[in-house]
Amino acid sequence: MPAPNRIRAVIFDMDGVLTDSEPLICAAATAMFGERGVTVRPEDFQPFVGMGEIRYLGGVAEKYHLQLNIEAAKRRTYELYLEMAPDQLRAFPGAVELVRACRKAGLQTAVASSADRIKVDANLRLIELPRDNWDVVIAAEDVVHKKPAPDIFLAAAHKMKLPPPECIVIEDAVSGIQAAKAAGMRCVAVAHTFSQADLAEAEHVWAAIKEITLEQLLGHYDG
């Protein structure tokens, strides 16, 4: 039997952890609102990062008192995003290497994202970590409640057949840290999207994912 606190799986958030996609989805959403005659600012989206596109777009629409057909708006935002992504999307330095190090060490790996499956699949393919590189991939369609609810992370643990305390989450957003903690998982963070101070609820915060070694990630929990 494994020790109670032994980590057997690493769950990665996608946008803002593996991929530098937050500016792209913001640009796509801004363009979508512009097509509807509303000028929005990048900072308008910040409170809704990590919560899924329905809340991401809907929260900004509420701020500007815009009646929005959310499904049509989301569909158009993804169309614009997928036009931009092939030329502009990049993995964060060190992200692919950390995933591969986890797998080489025998850990299960999962992606748990509030984004829709079309965006998850496109992003993973573009950074050369498609679905067959993962034990589990969870997208928005797989759960009812998005972050900060714990459902996405609990679904990943369930599919890996592991109890939540044996999973560690890597996040970049406040809502994601809250979701991981609500799931009963350990959570560390990277300050790609929010400041290190904003992410203080995580057990450890690195400035960037390239700074994380597998030994650092597991060192406090194994044994």
C-alpha cells in the first residue's frame, strides 16, 4: 500500500499552465465583443480566468449590460481563437519537459481544463502533447460545475482510480487553486497569469513552470 501522502498523479491545468493561451482567448473574446459593438478591455476578463468560457464571456457581458447568446458567442470566440492558435500558441518553456518527466517517473498525468473539448484538443495537439500522451483528459463538457467547484479535479482522480490526496494539481488561477483544495488535493501554482501574491493559497508558487523540477514537485509529499 502506498503511504497516505504519496503522490501518484499530477493534474495539470491547461490554459496558463501548459500553454500561453490566456492572451489568445482574451484577444478572441475581445474581437467577438467588438463584432457586437461593445469595446471591452483585457482586464475585464481577469476575474473570470479559469472558470470556463461561459463564465468568462458571460461575466464580461454582465459588466457591460449586454444581452448575449452565450452559446453563439462562445462558438464565435472559439472560431476566432482557432484561427489565431496555429501561428501564435506556444507551450510555456519547461511545460512539455515536466509532463514527460512525470510520465517517465511512473506517475499518472492528467489535464483538467474548464475549456471546451474543441479548444483542449487543439491546444494539446499544437504543443505536441495530444490526448494519447495523457492518462486522462477532462474538459468542460465532462462536468456540470466548473472551477472553483472541485468537479473537474474529482473527475480526473476518479478516471485515474486514485483518491484525491494522492493527486497534486498545478494551477495558474485563483479559481483553480480553490477547486483543487475543495477536491482535497494538494495544489501548487505558477505565476504565469496572476501574481505570486494572488496565488498565495497554493502550497508553493513558482514564477514559471520552467522552474519546477520533479524532485521539487514531489519532495514535500513522498515518503
